[in-house]
Amino acid sequence: MIFSEAAYEEMLGKLFVRFPSFQKTGAGAYKPGIANMEFADQLMGHPHRNYDIIHVAGTNGKGSVSNMLASVLASCGQRVGLYTSPHILDFRERMRVVEIATGDALAMTCEGDAIAMTTYRLVSKEYVWKFMEQWRETFDHLDLSFFEITTIMALQWFADENVDVVVLETGLGGRLDSTNIVNPVLSIITNIGLDHCDLLGDTLPEIAFEKAGIIKPKVPVVVGESDPEIDPVFERKVLYTNLPEPQFMGNRPAIMSLLTFADKTEPPMWEHREELLAAMDLQGSYQRRNLRTVLSAIQVLQETEAVASLSSRDICDAIIHAARNTGFRGRWEILSESPLTIADIGHNAHGLRHNFGQLARMKESGEVSDIIMVYGSVADKDVDAVLSLMPKDVAVVFTQAQGKRALPAEEARDRYLALHNEASDVYCEPDVTRAVSLAMELASNKKAPAIYVGGSTYVVSEAMAFLNGSDK
């Protein structure tokens, strides 16, 4: 069969149907365990052994941390593979190669100043199609999940692209995640919150145990946010994982030196955090936590000589332009300036409390006069926990994205009203495009309004597609 756009679209459709994704169908697509991944990896010759890997897990912040790190690593002159999920508009967003030209490859401004040329490439449609044609029968036989197929495809593509290092984001959990077949040079766990409790556990220590599963012998670990309730989980995992290693000889302090809690350290350049945060193209207030995690990770990588030494200027520039350098989207992203329209794929109470708090502060400071929220959720989230956090005195347009996982807009509205019985500006529009249009209509009567679109990746995806189409 010969590759064509039509053949690619047909193959992709079959991939989503035959091997449904968690993003589309929820827990029914989740297949815990890595035995099949290990077997597929062996059949392909262990492609991930061709490059260094930084493995990133956590409840929230994985994408931001991964993209900032990829930008920094590329600024070292390294060819960086970046694997993240979910995608927003295009399946191929999940895997990309990031490079920043150095030396003779630098572009020149008209004034003669050198400027770094950043390129990022998504995996090509032709590669995806050929890969699936080659391995489809094997995947059928192994009954691999969508995420398992996507992961092994990314690992192989990165090897074919001769990357130097890969930033690899887990999909769900860590211990039983499809990505956990690798042996990284650094493990990062951003934070722990109550999410996917039906799969990972009902308590923070239970979820931390699953995330800690990416910790490997002799591999340093950075935990972004400490918590007295869960810190012992990480400490025990690092200790027990490394006790058999002869190099430590039962020396607990030496073993525990592998573990860094980012919020208990003062990493280099942290004293310049306010300037960095103000200049970053990732403007969510939650990036303060992610920035500290990234700077701590860079410090560990440089101490272990896993990456080349970088100047503070190079690191700052790479972090400031992380979204531009990697093509990262959907994190406090401004989709329109008039009216101000912000989209963010934050989808659980642990993450959304920061988004809602930032919106409330924008209104309190007078930066905006009114807030109009377009909100839709999937049904398998703790929706009431999110709805209870929504800022007061906002207009809310409840909506629902396409797909089986979506919570009906009417149900979300009714649950919101049960929690906020004095709320008045509440609307219901089950179609996302019409919900965004309604929000814009409401904004047209306000002095300095802000529209916030979020609640689920799907809502953001449909809103982006609609607004991008409107801009053409």
C-alpha cells in the first residue's frame, strides 16, 4: 500500500478505534503493566538505549516542565526528542524533535547580531503510516493500547532521528506506565494531587507510590513539591531501590543524596525568578512551581555531567522562550487579545485552583473588569471539587466537548448551581463553538473582559480549532 493523505487519515482513524486512547475513552483504555511494552521493545531492538532519557511524572506540570527542559537541553546544542501527551489538535504533537542552531548555523539580524534559530518538528505523517503498516499485526497480536503504541513509536522515531537526549513524559501514574521500560539519567516527579483516583489510589501516599515507580537504581530524582504526608514515600523508594548497590555500602546519607526536593533548595538563578516569570512565554501563575523544578533539575544534570555546562543567559533565554522553541500550547495560552481569551488544559482541582486564583486576582487588581468562563469537563473527574473552587462573580457558560467521556453541560450547570445557589450569570450551551461565540457576545458588552476556556483538553482543543478557523 502506498502512502497518501487519505491512507494516513484512514490508518489514524483505525488506530483510535482499534486501540482506543485514554484521552478519548477513559479508564477502559488503560492497560496497567509493562510486560507487553518490554516485549515490543525487545522486538524493536531496544531503541531507547540509543540516547539519554529524562523521565517526567507527576499529577500536574509534567508538560510545562518537559517543554522547558527540552528547550534548555536544545540550547546546549543537543538534538532533543520530546514525548508528551495528550495532544490538542494533531496526534503528531505527542512526539517532536527540538533543535537550536549554534555557531555557524546562527541567523544574523540586519544589525549583524547573532540570533539562535530554533526548529521543532513533529513526527511526519508518512513515518506514522509506515510504522503502523510495519508493526500493525504485532500490535494486534499483543493487543497493545493506544498509548503503548504511541510510546514505542516515539522511542523508535527518536532513535531513527539520532537524537542525543529525550524528555519522556509518563501518561498515567509511573510504576505501571508504558514509558517505564527505560533507564533514565534523571527522574522528575513534579507534584502529587488527587487525580485518576480510580486507577492510582484514593490517597496521596497511594498515588505517590505509583508515581515513585519511575525511580531507578543509581538515578538521581527531583521531586518538585514536598509534602510531609508523601515525602516518606519517595525517601523509602530511593532507599530501597538503591540498598543492594555496592557503591553505597548501606550508607543511607549517600543514598538519600540522590533525592532532591526542589522546593527545599535554592537552585542557581532562583534569585532571578521574578524577572524570569515576568518574561516567560508560559504565563500561568503555576509556572512558579514548575520553574523551580526545572532549575533544580538543571542543577542536578550539570552536577552529574549529564548535560554540558550552560551559561545563565542561555538557560534564561531557553526558559523564557520555551513555548516558542518547542511549539508548546494550551497552558494559559492567549488565543485572542480582543477580547482577551485565555485557554488552559488544567483539568483537576489540584491544578485549577491556581488558574481560578489567577483569574480572581486579575479581576481584583482591575486588570480585567469581568470574567466569562467557558467550562466543560469529562465525567470521570471530581467535578464538584472543581466547581466549588470557581471564583465568585463570574459568568459561566457550561459546555461539553464531543466524545463519550464528556460530562453533559446541563449536569455540570445543575451541580454548579447546587454549590453556588446565588449565582446568576449561568448559561448552558452543549456545543463548544457556540459556547465560545456566546462568551464573546457576553464580552462585547463589558469594558475590559477576559474569557477563560478550560476544564478539559477536549474543550480547549475544539475552542482552538474554532478560533483558528475564525482567524483565517
